[in-house]
Amino acid sequence: MLRPAAADAVAGVHEGQGRVSDEIDDALGAPAQFPLVHSPTRGRWLIAAVLLSLLIVIGFALTMPFARLSTGRSELLLPAYAAGIFLLELMTAVLLIALFNLRRSPALLLLSSGYLFSALLVPAWVLSFPGVFAPFGIELGLQFTAAIAAARRIGFPLFVLAYALAPRTAPLTLAPGRSIVAAVFLVMACVAFIMVVVFLNRPGLPSLMMDARNVGPLWHMVPAATLVLYGLAIVILLTRHRSQLDIWVALVVFSLTIELLLISYLGGGVRLSVGWWAGRTYGLLAASIVLMVLLVESIHVYGRLAQTVAAERRARRGQMTAVEALSASIAHEINQPLTSMITNANAGLRWLLKDEPRLDRAQAALRHIVEDGHRASSIVTGIRSMFTKGRQERTELEMNALVEAAVQAARSEALQEFIEVRDVFAPHLPTVVGNAAQLGHVMRNLIENAVDSVRSGRGWPRRVIIRTWVGEGDEVRVSVEDNGPGIAPEVADRLFDPFVTTKAGGMGMGLMFCRAVVEAHGGRLWATSEDGGAAFHFSLPSVMFAGHDQG
Amino acid sequence: MARSMVYVVDDDRYVLASVESLLASEGYEVATFSSPDGFMAGKRPDVPACLVLDVRLRGASGLEFQRELHRARIAIPIIFLTGHGDVPMSVAAMKAGAIEFLTKPFRDQDLLDAVRHGIELDRHRRSNEAQLVVLRQRYEAMTPREREILPLVVSGQMNKQIAFSLSLSEVTVKVHRAQIMQKMQARSLIELVRIADRLAADAARI
């Protein structure tokens, strides 16, 4: 008996060719796979964010009493601090750009621009900081440093606000690569413009600083404006809360707020005081939060990606074995009648060439050869009909007649093993439209399975009952019941999968083929199992208006 | 030609019938079964026989059935038929004592040769077995002392040496030796050595 269902397996292999790259896209692109940008914060991440903000508040409270203490000549540490901030912000910007390249979300590009902007202003700020690089002859004036700091202070929350308000998914007018280049160019131009303007107008700059350490009255405008922007950003981010990243950015802005409070108010606006340095620490923390989150997230994504690729590889290997098994199955099916024909032909010759030729035996051998030839031919036809899609001829069918034919075919062989194949037919069955050969195949397959099952069971008397009846909505139902051992629970779920078999020599193609055929006819095939054996049922829709061929 | 049997087990009834016809045309008596269970349940006359077995059977595979026969101590030469020449499988079958592994469709002469060879082997094994039964009976008929002396005799020791190592008189040994020769129906020392060898090999086999 041929198990033609594997045609689908072959088709599946061809469709599967380009699948690995799709899977990678899925792994990186699907919301479920990259929760940082898409889904709101849940569970552990939210707890982490809340804990971190609590720590920030505690740290803040602890520093308050000592905020105004001076720390001597600690500006020597400033270059190291600046280098740290610069690298952290630059790396965050690069990672966010990479993320934008995948997600194509304009908001991400704005956020990365903010980090880039902030990072690019750091060198000018630290180079011009009073007293730090004086030995190298760099002295740009008190107000220059303050003006750069003010630009940086106010610029970053503006980018964050833009990020918070920008659409998450919007069609890009430019290709992602070009958007990145444009954004980076704009940010660099903006930074250059600010530096040039500030540099050229040094003498005319407003006096933000009174001396190298103490701020002037005008400076107080800057933290006040910044705090308003920070507050606005936090409120918008938390109320809209469209992704996990929002929470983290809000945390960044929160620690920047603390920084500003420490530097400008608790530290009394005095540079290099304990409060000032504590504030700077929060600045460092703020700069690293998004970077850390991105790194953790990318490691997670990488892990998931590796799993997906491994799973895909396994699936592909499975498909390869499917094709091998299919070809082995076809080879076996054809080989059986061939073997029988050749052996019969040889036997026939020997019967004829004997000293006393046995014509009756030679005749029988020849008749068998004819039968085998037909058998082989029907197998080839079956395979061909399987592989030529959409060419199946459909006609109006009387299911009772079709089932009867299959029962007749199985009955005599089953009786030799004392297995009764009984049929119970509904008298007036509606007509169905279908392919007689395919449905006949399904019937023979199901009956053969039932007979095999009864053979391996202990039920007595051994019997298989085939029923036809009219189901809901005039559909035609056929069931094949046996009193074999039933269906093992561990197999039940996978019964219709390819290559699931309980027979030692079975290919596991039969049921998969049956279901494919029945479903192609608009029907259903299902199995039930009780203590007393298993039953397979299928339903086919009946034709309301008996008409012409639909082939 | 003495009576012999060929058993054929294949779940494809067309193949089964064709093999039956081929073997019958050569004068073999053939019994066909569509499953190993049928073979086990059927009567097997006590004549030289061999088994033609399909590797790929419903229920137990042919190789499993080979093991089952081995466990049941049914010694019958097996000729395997297989749909595809699977090398590891054929190696396993041959190691387990199959005499031939034929790929379907096979040449008729190959099968007939294998069957003749198989029946020959079985006949040989049977006569061997029968002879051994007789030899074992003769061995059982000896006294314990004689059984003690037999290995010394066949290892080529002189009566004097045997007498010395068993603390017997040389005359007694001579009498025992004559008894041994008579009971084992050996006409010469060489023949006695051969008989003892066969018995020893048989004992080692068991």
C-alpha cells in the first residue's frame, strides 16, 4: 500500500529553502523577540527600575549633609570622568543607531542623536574647564565652559522630549542607512555650530560664572529651565509608557535630575564640592543605564537567535530524512511487485522446462505476473496523481458503493486471519463530490490500519466495523472501528504527523495522507480511542445540488 | 532426494506466492507464512529445512524474529530477503548467523543456490547432532574411573605414566584402557582422540 502523503513533505522542503534568513529576521524583528523597544515593562525589569530609582534617592539623601564641602584640587580627576562619560554616551548612541537600523523607529534615531550630541560636547567642556588643561596652554575663558555646559544640559532633555513624542513606527522617507548618515551629520553640524558661535563670541558671552568655582546669578536660569524640561520628559515618558526603553530613559532623566539638584542647588553651585562630585556620579550612572540595558538585551536576543537557528537546523535535518524516507518508501512499493514478477517469470520458465512440464503452474505464474504488473502500474499512477496538483478529477460519488468496494477488497484477506470486516450502511446517503481513487485509498488505508490493529490486539472475536451515516448538516460520515489495543496516549497527539507509526515496518505516511485527502475534500478526519479499541471517523460535505463535474 | 522443507515468511502475499512457485518448481516442499507468528504456531516436521525471511515485516522485523528464533533455540539456516541493500543491516544479519542476504528483486538462481546450501547445512548439522547424541551416550556409559583416564590417554601418556599419576597398577590401567576403547567403539588411538575432541568441542559449545 502506497503512502502518498509525502508529496507535501517534498513541497515543504522546497518552500523551506530561504527560511533560515527569515527566522533570523523574526528573531530580531518580532515584538516578542525584542521586548525592549516594543512591549511595556513588566515583571523583573520594572522591579529593577524601581529599585534603582530608590537607590538613587537614598544616595541623594546620604550626600545632602556634605554637599557643600570643598574637595580641594580634585579637578585633576575631571579628564578621567569626562573620558568615561564621553565613551559611555558614544557607545549608547552607536548601539541605539544599530537598533534603529533594525527597528526603523524614528524615536530611536532621535534618542541616539541626543546621546551623540551630549557626547560630542564633552571634549570641549573638559578641555576648557578652568585649571585642568592650563599647563598645556589651553585657556578659553570661564564663560566658554559654562556656555558649553548649558548647551549640553538643555540640549539632551530636548532630544529626550523629541524621543518621547516621536512616533514609534512611521514610514521613513529616507532609507535607514541614509537617515543615520543624515542624523549623525546634523548632530555634528549642530555641535560644531554651537562651539563656533560660543568660541567666536567669547568676549560677549553672558557672565554665567563669577570665578573658576562659583556660578553667577545668571547661571541659575539654566538648571531651572533644565529641571522643567526633565520633569516634562519624565511625565510624558511615564504616562505614555510605550516600551521598556521609556522606563529606562525616564530613569536616566531622573538621575540627571538628581545630578542637577546636587550640583546646582545642594552643592550651592560651587564646582568641585562634594555635592558637585556626587552629582557627577549620577551623571555617570545616567550615561550608563541605557547602555547596560541595551547590552543585556542584546545578549538575550543573541541567545534566542542561537536557539532559533539551532531549532531551524534540526527541522531541516528532519525534512531531509523525510525525503529520504519518502524515496525509500516509493522504492519499496515498486520493488515488491517487481520482485514478484521476476520471481514468477523465473518460476514459470522452470515449470515449462521441466521434464514433465506443468502447464497449470506456468499458467498461474503468468497470471500472477499480469496482476503484479497492474499492481505496479496502479502504484505509479498513484504517485503521479499525488504529484500533479489540481488535476484530480472529481465526480459525484455514492459513498456506500465506494466503501463497499474497499471492504470487499480487504475482507477475504482479513478472514484468513479470523478477522471479520463488517459493514453497516445508512440506507439513503446524500451524494458527495470527490476523487474516487483518492477516497478509495483513504478507505483502504483506514481498513488496513484497523485490521493491523486487531491483529496485534487480544480482543475476541476479532472484528472491524465500517459504518456510514448522515451527520449534521447532511454531511456524510464514515467510521472504521476496531477492537484492537486502541491508541496509546503518547501517540494520540501526533497521530496524523508524518513518520509517526506504531508498526515496526510502517512508514507512518498513511494517516497523514488520509487526513490531507479528506481535508482537500472539505471534510475532517479524526480518531477516538476507548478501552475496547480505536475508531477513525471522517466526514465529507454532501452536495445540495447534484450538478456537473467540478474537475 | 531426501525430504526437506523450505519455510517462507513475507507479509506481501504476491511475493510469497511467487517464491513458493519458484521453489516448488525445483521440487522443494514449501510452507508459506505471512507473519513470524504463523511460522512459530505451525507444525515443523523433523526434516532438514531452511527459512526464507523478509527483513521488513509488519509486527516484528525479520532481524528481531531471527533473535527470537535464536532464543527459542530453533537452529534453522536463514536466508534474508530485503527491499534495499542496507549494508549495516545485512552485516548484522550475517553476524547473527544468516547464510545469505538477497536484495529484491533477486536472481532466481541465487535464491535456489542459497536454499540448497541452507538445506545442506541443516542436514549436516542434523547428522552431526545425531552422531553427537550417540557419542554422548557412549561417554555416559563409562565408569567415573574410565572418564578420568580418558583425557590422559588421548593426551598421549603411556600406561606407565597414567598408572603413576593415578597411583594404580599398570595392569589396571591397561584393563581400563581396553574398556574405554570398547565402550567408545574406537578402533585405534587416533579414532579415540577424534571422538574425544568432538565431545570436548561440544561441551565447550554448551
